[in-house]
Amino acid sequence: MDTNLLTVPHYVFLLTVLAIFIAIGFRRGVIIPSLVGTFLIGVLSANQDHPLLDQVVFGVQVLFNALLNAGGELFGIMAVIALMVAMLHALRAQGADQIMVAPMKKLMRSPMTAFFVLAATMYTAAAFFWPTPAVALVGTVLVPVAVRVGLPALAAAVAINLAGHGMALSADPIIQGATRLTAGAAGIDSQELLPYTVLFSIVTGVTALSIAVYTIRRDMKSGVLKAATEEEIAAMSDADPHHGDEYSANGELVAGKYARMLAIGVPITLGCIAGLMIYRGIFNPAKAIRGGDATALLGGAATVLLVLATFAKHGTHALEGITDYLRSGFYFSIKIFAPIIPIAGFFFLGNPDHAAAVIGDGAPGYLFDVGNYIGKHLDGNNFAIGFGMTIIGMLTGMDGSGFSGLPLAGSLAGAIGTGTGVNIAVLAALGQVAAIFTGGGTLVAWAFGACADAGISGVNPSDLVRRNFVPVVTGLIVITFLAIYLM
């Protein structure tokens, strides 16, 4: 594309992206720059022959429509996460959540087995319930057990952090919230993206966990890492989310009448759903359950399980009791996605389909046009493209969200991929995994993921991310070379 085809709104879009990067560099919020950029693009996209007042009015309308467009794209993700969290709260009220993970205690025979049990359990729970709710489920039950068998508290935090807020969240293989957000910005189907996000997240996670295990064992032998004291173990127990519930004389939570039934039924149901999606995706593609259909199936199942768990706990008062669970679930979901909607609203304008939906027919995809122009200068230089996307993903994650950078990563992948002819899905997956591993909480101490995982383990978030740095960065370098090969 020639530079004379880049209009003033294109340059405003680029200046807004630059302002967002500067804000990230200074650890400031990026919502206002996103909103201002959206408004200015709306004003400049209006018919310039119309009076200035009409142009301003159109800019205000574009600002709202961009939020509405992003909200519509994200609501399905928000709803399924809210329903999953609400269901988990209903299970927690019965004590069924502790019963679900209790069998894993028996596998913790030594510090290293405890480390891998924590990582595996956290990954599974985070894939179905998302990492933050899973921390309360896994951390409060299994972390104290792990430290009692000699695993240092910091090592326990590393296990749940890398597996949950790193590997599980960056792939998001079941709920697919991250994947759909990135794919929507990139202009591709989420099923094109999912295999690569799963691959890159596993490679990064396995690499990081392997290096972490080596350094933990080395430092345990040298005495740098020491087993937790009884006081530290007691402090972890104080973080129990069941605080205030009914406990027996020996200190165990009194489970509800149907707790065991729910503890068995819920994992089996969710496992069957996941198995069905995988089976049809591989062996019966014509009936594959993908994208929005997969979200609908998972969300509908969570709703049914929520209703059953509510009746099990409240009986005839379930009609009122379910309100609290739904409120807490949607509060959790909206708290995560509310800051992302205005950011996504801006970056979605980089995609021609979204730009046309917000501004009107004929609106260009601003970032895609710029990407076509830049792509001509990068054509054939996959090394620069790959490492550039990894660095951009990591930079966007520095705000501590992880998700706020996905619209940018997806938009850039779609733009550069279209201009250079490289595989857009590979490039978008690379940006997604880099952004979430960084901002999800494995490399940023102020991220909620790092704070939650460190808090449940009784360690300092700064110590946690310092311990993660070399393993995670090594993993990201490995997937960057893998992505370059796959492009």
C-alpha cells in the first residue's frame, strides 16, 4: 500500500497506539487514550463537508458504538465465566469444592511430587473455572498439604502460578475467552487460533516448569529455599475462603448433604463436555462443537449445575439463594472485562469488519491498512516479525492485566500477517501467550494473578516473579523460534 492511501485517521490511530505504549511504559492506565483515539477517529471519519457540530456528534456516536461493538463481542465470554464462577461459589457453599480436590492430597508424598500435583491440579481447575477462582479452590486445600511435606512456600506459589495464570490462562482451552478476544481482533476464527495457543502455552509452560524445578531443587539443597514453618502454614489456613462456615471439632469443614454427589458429578459432567468437544473436533469435524457453540454448551451446562447446586444447598429457598451466586459471578466477570471493553473498542477499529460495523460501510481497517504498508518492508524477515510480536505482547502485559493487550496483539497479527503473507493464527497466538504469561501474573508483581498466588502461599509477589523470570523468558524465546518455523 502506498503512503498516500494512509489518511489522517490512520495516523491518528497510530498516534493513539503510541500513546498507549507510552502509558504502559509508565505503568499508567490506557483506557482514556483508547477512548480519546476512538472519538478522534470518529470525528475525522465523518463527512468533512458537514458542519463541525455534525462531525463532533458523529464522533460521540462512534465512541458509544465502538463500546457497544466490543461489548457484544465479549459478552458471551463474560457470561460463561460469570456462570462458572457462580457455580463454583454454589459448590463452595456445600463444601463440594474441597471434596473435589481432596484426593490429590494422597499423591503428595515428597516436595517434588507435591510440586507437580499442585501444577497439574491448578492447570485443570484453571482451565475449567479460570485461574483466580481456581486459586481459592486449589490453594487453600492443597498448598498447606504441599508445604507440610517439605515443599517451600515460594515453590508452591511458582507451581500454581506458572500452571494457572501462565499455562492455563494463556491457552484458555475450555472457556476460550482469551482466544475469542484475540481471534476477533485478528479477523480470524477462534478455531484457527486455538491449536497454536494450546501448543505455545504448553511449550512455554513445560519449559518454564522444568527450569523452575531444577532451580528449586538446587536451592533447596543449598539451603536458599527452606521448608515453611508452622506459623507460615497457619497463615495460609487463615486465607481459607470458607472462613465463617460450619466446622467440626477436628477443624474440618462440615460438608453439605449433597456435597459428595456434586463433587463427583460436576467434574464428570465438565469432563464429558470437554471430551465431546475434543472427540468431535478430531473424529467428526462435520458436527464439531466450536467457537460460540462451545461457549453456549459450557455456559448452559454451568447454568444447570448452578441451579442443581443451589437447590442442594438452599432447598425451597433456592429461588432466592441463586441470586447471590449469580451476582458474585457476574461481579467477578465484569470486574475483569470492564476495563478491557473500551480498549477492545478502539483496537477493533483496526479490523475492517469491525470498523464497518461501527463507522459505516466503506470504513477502512486502520491498523490492517498500516500493517499492509509495513508488511512490504518486513516481507521475508520472519525473525523480526516473530521477536517483534513477542516483545509487543510482553509490553502490553506490563499493565498487569494480560487481557488488555490481546486486542492489540490480535489486530497487529492480522495487519502484519495480511501484509507479509505469514500465518496470522501463529502470529496472534504468539502475541497472546506472551501477553498473558507476562500480564497474567508470572512476570509482573503488581498483576492480580501474582498477588493472588503469592498471597495464598504466604510469600511476596516480587519474590515470585523474580523466581519466574528466567524460566518464563526462556519459554517465550523457545516459542518465538517455534513460531518463526511455523510461519
